[in-house]
Amino acid sequence: MENIFSDVMLDKIKFIDNRQDIQFEFYDSENGNDLGKVICEKIFLFNCHTAFEPNEESFPCFVLDVNIHELENDDIVLKFKKYNYGYSGGDKPIIPKSAAYHLLKIEGGPIDITVICERIEINTV
């Protein structure tokens, strides 16, 4: 896995223009400077788990690591299974056809997000 950001603030999560794309915006946790955006295009799987406390401000929130990884061969099936992809034929997930599969992991702090998508665009400042 390639680390994109460490010890940052996840500022916003937004779906883009009614498409199958999602954008994550980050800034530096120490000085508040904008770090950039990560855009996941053509999402196949999106898992989000939070540990936000009741009445707690949820965003922005601190995250430890933002990692990406291109999935290949057997790893594709394993990751779709691991993250409980909703479409399956028996014990094997029915994976949508795509030229490529990429994994984004945002973890640490009060949130854990996993995305499998066709393409990841990184726009740093």
C-alpha cells in the first residue's frame, strides 16, 4: 500500500454531481493548511464505520493514515470478499467488470473508510 497522508484532518466527504464518484478533502492537523483531495471514481464498494460520540462534532476528524493500493489478480476477489461486497454467486463475489480496481483506506481516529473503485485521483496542494 502507498501512504498518501498521515496524521491529517478529514474535512469533508461528498458525492460528486450525482455520479458514482466520491471526494475526500484533507488538511494538515498541525497548521490547518489545505493538503488536497482524493477522488474515487466509479465506486464499486464503500464501507464507512464511525466511533463518533453522541452530541460530538463529527467533521472535521483526525485520521492516522490514508493509503491506496491497486488490486491485481486474486487480490481483487479477496478484497471484495473481505469487505462484504453485496453481490455474490454462492461463496464468490460477482465482481463488476472494470479495466482496473483500486483500494482506498482511511483509518485511525474515529472513522474507518474503505473504498474499492475503478480509479483514484489525488490532487495535492
